[in-house]
Amino acid sequence: MKKLLDRMIGSLVFKIALSIVIVETILLGLFGGYYVQYFGAEIDRRIAEQISAPGRLIQDEQLKISVISDPEQMELLLGPHVQEAMAIGFDGTIYHTMDPMMIGRSVKDLPDFPKDELRADMTEEVLFTSDDSSGRNMVSITPLFTLNANQPFMYAYFKVSTEGLEASQRQMQSVLLIGSAMCILLTSALIFLFTQQTVLKRLITAAQFVNNIQIGKLSSRLTPMGRDEIGTLERGLNAMAESLERRTLQHQIAQDALRDSEERFRDFTLSSADWYWEMGADLKIAFASYKFYQLIEEINGSPQGQSFDKLGLHSEDQDGWRYLNSRLSAHMAFQNIEFSWTSRQGEKHFGRINGVPVFELDGTFKGYRGTGSDITSQRRATEEQQALQRQLATSQKLEAVGQMAGGVAHEFNNCLAGILSFAEVARAKIDNPDRVKEYLDHVISLGERATSVADQLLMFSRRRIDQPTNVRVYSVFSEMEKLLITLLEHRIELQIWSNEPELHTRVDPTQLSACLLNLAINARDAMPDGGTLQISSRSVEIAPLAQRSVDDDEETYPDNVSGKFVVITVQDTGMGIPDDILENIFEPFFSTKEPGKGTGLGLSIVHNWVEEAHGFINVETVEGEGTTFSVYLPHVEATEEATQSKDVIDSIPGNGERILVVDDEQSLRTTAGIILEDAGFKAVSAKSTEEALEILKSTDDTNKIDVILTDVVMSGRSGPQLIIEALRQNPQYAVVFMSGFPARSRKELDKLLGNYVFIKKPFRPAQLQKAIHDALALRAERQST
């Protein structure tokens, strides 16, 4: 027992508990004394309030003064410890009292009565304590006044013993002392038990753990019971044990980890679709994952010890390897370097690599580590997507051409009717040269009119690459006017005007015409009962976002645009666009037309093209009144562009040169032969490539061919194939190509041939003569060099 007591007294738990008990005792003593005084004062206040209450009630006439003579009422009002209650006149005579024997006596005859307190100038009640043979008492004297009196006519006197108050205070002190003692004992016991379980027990467990570590049980661990200081100690002891165990098994663990890491990395590199590589400080490949090694080995042997530019890869960018080498030399990271290679099967593949430099802790450069990936499928998917977009654009253009077919057929019929009529009249007036010339001029005019309609059709149906040039916007309006009149039919009035006719923008004129055509088609469909379509142009200066007026809400511009713009406005008086679909009108395949009457691509293609031209579109619409599309394109200053003159070219005569005319159309061969013969050339015709090659083989120095005039597209072998074969036999031929598909044909010829002369069908006689002359001049220049 003594040993246990000594152990308890010497323990940390006992010292902590004792300290807490002392502190609690001091705190409870202070708070107990405070509350004893507080409760005593509170009881005094309540007794004083109780003893003065009857006097105030009598003064306020809420009690009759005769109640003082009733002991039972006084005991109810003042409690069981009431001693005396009297109504005393201003001369000291007792008029009412609890003792009937005292009525009529004077207070001067009472030995312990405080006579000095009954003053004539007394205005408020007086409370005070007094001691006599019966003990300590509390006295209340209240002056009573009549109406408008300035001195009391009587005094209400009450005396109450404080014996009950003192008994209550002693009882409260006893309760507080007993409660404080029990609280201290209970708290001390709880603190002792708590610290015993939470501190001492954990310390004993920690001591046993240390003993286990000392005898070699390194796998022993403590279970931390919290985040307090002992918990920190427990975790620290665990960390110490782990460190000792780790050091003991360090060599074996390191070997296992290294083997696992190598296997894991090998599994990743074998299963991953990406490549992994590493190079040393000499910028030569030191490690390549299996797929990267297999790729390089297939095209250029082992990659080990090779630099990137020696691996047989080809940069997709002209400066790609130069940029990569500059980053490698500067020991800087690089990303998304794209390259290509050709497999053994002859297929072209694409890849992308990334790399980051690696440094020692002291900053020494160690080399690079990086990744790569095969992006062939992504590139092909992108190309397919672009091809699909081109097909969609072409389909939309063809849809527009289809919608124009009726009007175009009508226009062609008008032209052909006029040509036939004037030809018949000219034949009838063959003896009148002046009238024949007049009729033939009308025939030529109608032929040019039909040619203009055909050119418009080709412009919207052919596939082409954008060729931006400085375009006078009003000129495009003028060229489109006839086509739009045909498209809109007679039920819609077309109005074209501009406040600034000399506005220029840099776009592809064909794409601008297609944009106007699409907007016009939409406007036509929005006016089934007829209406007015206005196409106009103006310029506007858009200020930067920071300089725009907050009160200017007439136009809404994107935040990132500023500068001078050309505004092309297409306004109709149709049905308008409902608000619920206004946000969707530029989405591909979104259409409000009936199935089979629209693809929903027109506005989408217009929107995409305008954005590619660095412009934007605003739409204003009112249901039942109409819609206005405003196309904003960047403004440029007017420049002199080299344009082909449309005027008649002066006649260029020949000198007997032999021209081989090759075309599968009999009328064109005959017409071209007549034009050339009249100009002084000698024409030989062939209806196919095979016949032309036979003619060329049969010629000699006496009847040699000087110029080959051939159509590009013919049945059988094409014109370019004829020229390639002919030039292989004799490179001295001059060559002129002719075609009714100028944009497509010239694009194809650019890929096959170098210098050549091209003429568009249909052509005027002087244009054909000039083309033959240009081809002969080009041949002479080629021979001189």
C-alpha cells in the first residue's frame, strides 16, 4: 500500500490532479464568497422592497390606513417576522397598531423607538436597520400627506426582524460549502481517472514499446490515440521503429523496389500507345521504348546513339528541325514537334514528340526525357473532316445552282430564241450588208449574255481554293444583278445601291458572290407573296471596346474588333425570324423549310466564310416585317489590280503557221479553223487525242505543226495527256489550252505543266489570235534560253 501511495504521489498524474484541485478550490472559494454576498444583498433588497410596500400603498390610497390594526393582514404583507406596525400622528400619537393596547399612547413613551426619524420636513420613506433586545431588525417609515400639504400629517411605521434573512444566508452558505467540496472531490476523481486512462496508461504502453525495440522486435508499433503531445510522441516512436526496420532491411527493399520499378516501366512502355525516349548530355538517344525503337529500326536502323535529325524522320514544318535543334542546344523544353515517315508498305505516317531537360541538383545538364505519339489517325480524321466540310460547301453551292436552274433555262431560251431569230432574219437580208451586220451584232450580244449566265453557274458550282484580292464591292453587286433578277423572279423587287460606290475589301470575289446569293435565296423564300429585297453597302468605323460609348446601342459589335469595316446589308420585307430560333440560324443543317427544300447549310457556310475573312455578321429581325443581315468585312484601300480587258482585242494576223486544232466538238473545230484561216494561219483539225498524235507522227519539215490548240476535257484521253506525249516526241511545239471550266482546268494544269497559254471558252476571234501569238512568243523565248 505504501509503495502504491509513493508511486501515486510521484506520478505526473497525481501532480497534475493536485494542481487542478488547488486551482479549483481557489476559484470555487472566490466565486462562492461572491455569490454569498450577492444573495445576501439580493435578500436585503427584496426585504426592503417588501417592508416599504405597505406605506407606499397607503400613501397612494390603495390600502386603508386601518389595515395596520389587523395583525393577520400585516403578516400577509410583511411576512411572519413582522415586529411592529403603527400609524403615528405628526405629534407622536399612535392611532393604529397591531397591539390595541398601544392606541392613543405617544411614541415618546417607547424607550427603543427612533423618535428623531419622525421629522416635519420628511418627504420620502426612510429605511434603516436597528439592534435591540430582540435582535437585528429592519425599519421603514413612510410619511403620509393630505392633498396640497407640504408636511406629513401622519407616519406609517413598520419593523421586521432579520432573523429569517440571517437563517437563509447561513443555510445558503452551508449549501455552497458542501456543494463546493463535493464538486472538488468529484472533479478531482474524474481528472485522476481521466489522466490515468489517457496519460499514464499510454506512457506505460510507450515504455513497453521501447523495451520491445531494445530486444529487437522492430515490427512492434504503437497505436496513436490522438493528436496531443503523447500522440506526437507515439508517432515519433513509430517513425523511429520504421526507420530502424527500414535501415535493417534497406538493401533487400531497394533491390525489390528496383526490380518492381523496372518491370512496371517495361509493362507501361510495352502496353502504352505512346513512345518514351531519353537522351544523354550529348543529345544522342540513350533509351527508346519498344514501340519507338521498333518504329525507328523499321525506317533507319537502331536509334541508339543517334540524334533526332538522323532517325529518318521528316519535319512537317520547314523550320521544324532547326527549331528543335535550337531548343536542344539551349537545354529548353519543347512541345508538339510534328514529323512524318514512310513505312515499308509506302504509307505516310505522322507523329508528335515532346521533351523536357533533366538537370542534376547542382544544375549540371543530364539530357532529355520525353514522349511521342502516332497522330496518323488524328491527321487523317482531320483531313476527312475538312474534305467533308468542302463537300458540304459544294453541295450547298449546287443546291443554289439547282434553285437557279429554272431561271437560267429561261434566260438561255431567251438568248437562243433571239440568236435563231436574228440569224434567220440575217439570212433573209443577205443582200443588205448593213442590215446583216446589225443582226449579227445582236447575235453576238445575245451570245455574250448567255456566256455571262454560264460563267455565273460555273462560279458557284466549281470547287476552288480561296483567292483573296482587292474587290470593289459595288462591282460585285453589278455582276450579280442579272443573276439575282432571274433568281428572285418577277414577284420580288430588287434594289441595289450604295452611298459609297468605291468601297473595297480583300476577299475572294467568288465567295463574296456566293455569300450574297445565299442571303438572297433565304430572303426570297421568306417572301412567298412577293416583296422588296435591298442590297446596299456602306462603311463604318468601329472604335476599340474601351472607347465605345455606353449609350450607343444602335449597333452591337464584338468586343475584339475595331477599325474600318465595309458593311454589306441584305434586307427583305418577309416574314422575319422568330425569337426562339434566332440563335440557331447559323448552325449547320438547321432549317425551317420543309423536307427536301433546303439543307440548312446556307447560313452556316456564310457565317464560317465571313469569320475566315476576319469579319462578322449582325442580324436584325421583326416578325411579320422582315429581316436584315449586315455582313461586316475589313475595309482596304483601292489598288490597281491586273485585270483582263473585256474590250475587243485588235486582230493579230498570222504568217502561215500551221495550227493543230484538237476538240471533240465538230462545231468548235470548224469555227476555230475558219477564224485561224481568215487570220493567215493554216488549220489542221483532229477530233481526239489519238487522231492528233497520228497527225503529229505523219508530219515532216515541210508540213510541221507549229502550235497545238487543244481542249482540256475530251472523251478518251485528255488534252494535258496529249501535250505531255507530244512534247515528249518534240519539245518545240507551242501549246494553247482551251476550256469552259477555267478555274478547275488551270488548277489541274498548274500541277502538270510549266509555261503554257490558256483561253476560256467561248472566245472571240481576236482573243484566239492573241492566244496563238502569245504561244509562239513563249516558244521563241523558250528556244532562246
